[in-house]
Amino acid sequence: MNSNLNAHINANINSRSAVPAIGRTLIAAIFLVSGIGKLLAPGATMAYIGSLGLPAPALGLIGALVLELAGAVLLAVGYKTRLVALLLAAYAVVTALIFHHALADQNQMFHFLKNLAMAGGLLQVVAFGPGAFSVDSRRAPAQRVAA
């Protein structure tokens, strides 16, 4: 009976459920808010990047803005979802290692683990796709017909 319930849940989530779209939107929200924060305080962001001894803080800011803002929007609407989720997952891990590596500090440990959790959620999107309510799922039938 348990396997029947799992099959039923999986069929509903994978077919026409809004759950994947809600999940993508919730993950995208943190990138969007972070990107807006960087956009509103570019000097503080570049100073923080520079304080860690990283080269080219302005370039780092631009890269972060593009990844966070564009990535959040693309993930939320489900366009090129698997690629975007993979890029954001890699970004989350890299930023955890660079900016939150002082694991003796409880706050830094929390942010490190938060980044890893985001990467884990994004890898689920990579593995299972965008779901029904996405630009990608609307494009898929047209691509199959053309093939």
C-alpha cells in the first residue's frame, strides 16, 4: 500500500501539480532579495568582496548581480531551468566556501549550511526538472513535434 501511495503522490506532483513551481519560486526568492540588496548597496558589497582579498570587486559585484537577479527570475518562471539551477547551485557552494568558511562562528556556520541546503534544493530541480508550470514545459511539446 505504501508503494501505491508513493506512486500516486509522484504522479500528481510530476504531472500538473504546482508544487515544483512553488519550490522554484521559494528558492529563487533568496537570490532575488540578495541581488536587490547588492544592487541597492554596491559600495558595501564591493568593500566586503575586497576585504576578503578577492581581486576585482566590481567584476565580482557584476557577476553576482547577473547570477542572482537573472537566475532568480529564470528559475521562478522555469526557463532553462535545469541549467539555471545547476549554475545557482554551484554559485551557492562557491559563495559558501569563500564567504562563510569561518565555521567556528555560529552565524557563519548557519550561512554556510544555508548555502549548502540551497544547493541541495537546486540539485533536486536539476534532477527532476521544472515541473508542469514552467516555460520549459510549455516549450517541450513544440520541440517534440518539430523533431
